[in-house]
Amino acid sequence: MSQSSAARPWLTPLVPLYRLGLALREFELRIGLMPVHRLSRPVVSIGNLSTGGAGKTPLAITLAKALAARGLHVDVLSRGYGRRSTRTLRVETNGTAEEFGDEPLEIARESGVPVYVAPDRYQAGLLAESLSASGLHFLDDGFQHRRLHRDVDILLLNRQDWHDRLLPGGNLREPLSAVQRATVIALPADDPALEAEVKARGWRGPVWRLERRMELEPIDGPVVAFCGIARSAQFFEGLQAAGVHLASRIAFPDHHCYKAHDIDCILEAARTTRAVRFITTQKDRLRLGTLAASFPSSTPLITAKLRIEIENEDAAIDWLVDRLGPDKIHS
């Protein structure tokens, strides 16, 4: 069990090959060999440069709820990574991660807006527009999904990405120069130095500052924390910052599919540390499925919810609506 976002310097010699692949894809997009489809309604992409862990899902939930609260018809289009089916589907909130993917299911349950999954998110958008009065599509994890036209690109960026390297030696899916494709850059509010560095590199567009907040019930005593996300250390550090006493930390690979022997390992950690609770992320809780019943009532499993708040949210939403054109998303 290891943190999946660790650098792999021994693979650095392969980075030029990966960079060549990116250049070929860029060439195909530029000359039209890779067609870009356009939906009838505006599309807002939420993405990042690295292989995960930036907070895209909670930001999608925050934005979807904020726009829905203004009476707009909003939906979310997702690839549904990790699901077993390849069908184009609307996510059912009483479904499972195996059917729809953990992130789409979390968005559907937390935001209350329709969520559609498909390997080709253009097809997900067509289904959305055929089933409901969609006014605006959010494209989850869409910065690299350039076969679908988008009207706004929101790029989440943090210091780890800013100093990372390209795959496979690092975790960046694109070089930092791709930042210039973004319409908005969303940065951690607690890292003003990063904002200064980004602007020093030539960024002149809007900057949103994001506050990360972990919601969990008070815990008195040691806990076993486990997760299968891209940046497990970030989860554990967040728990510690919230005052949780971590007796054991168990990190599985990103989007890990839990099996019975994993639960045995987690339960054993509690026995050896005399933990009073187990704690995990919302995505992991969804992927546990029926295995969540394996945790005893005497040492219950609780979920930590990550919330993303935008500084001056009303102004950010006003800017987004104005950029898209109020007539387009209200009609």
C-alpha cells in the first residue's frame, strides 16, 4: 500500500516519449484530425494538470449547487472512471460505484443535480440534453478532454503540481505551459506566494482562491484512517489538522476496489492500536459498498467530507454567468 502520487524518477528517461505523444495530439487537434464536438448548451470544464487529488469533485459540487440555487438548470458530465459498464447513463443516487463510478455518484448525491456518465462525454451531453432542460454542463475532470468544446476552463493548481514533472517520471498529464489554455485558475487560498509565482509567469486571467474544509464529527480517542485516493497524505494531514489522533494510516492505490482481505487488514490495525473509530473519505465509503457493514458498531466507520469554498463566491458566480451569457444558460 503506497501513495499513488509519488514521483518516479527512475522513469524520467521516458518523459520525452510522453512529451512527443502530447505534441502529436496537439498537432491532430490543430489540423482537425481529432474532431472537437460542440453541445447545444454551454460547457464549463473543471480540471487540473496532474493525475488526481486537486479537489475537482468537491469544486464541481460547490459550483453546481451555487448555480442551481440561482434557478439554473445544471448537470455534470463525467467519464465515470472505475465503473464496470461503458454505457452512457444518468447516475442514479441509489446506485453503486461499480455502476457509475465513485466520483459521479458522490456528485449526484451531494449536489442534487443530474449527472451523466460515458467514456465519450459528448455522448453524455447529448443524453443530458435529450432528457432534461439543461442550461449548463459541467465537465468533471475535463481539462485534457479536448474533443468536447468548452466555453470556460477552470484549472485547479497547487504547489505540488507547480513543482512536479511530466508523466511517467512525475504526475503531470501536461506541462505547465498548458496553464495558458485556462480561463480561470483556482488556487489554494492559504498559498498567496503561489499566486504571485503564477502571475510572474505571465498569467493575467481571473484567479479564484479556494478554501478546503474537512467536515467530521468530534472524535475522542485514536482512529484508523484509510483511503484509496491520489494524494493520501493530504487526507491524513487534513485529519491531523482537524485534531484527529491517527493511530494508523493505511493508503491504497487511487480508486482502489476494496476486497474482504483489505477489510481484514484495516480491522487488524484497529485491534493492535486500540482505535475507537475508523475514518475514510466519501469516495472510499462509496467504493466499499456492502463491505461497509463489516465494521463493528463498537468501532464504527465514519466519513470525512471535504468541502471546497470559493472566496467571494457570489462575485465568482456572477463572473461565470456573465462570461457564459445569461441568455444562453437561462433560455
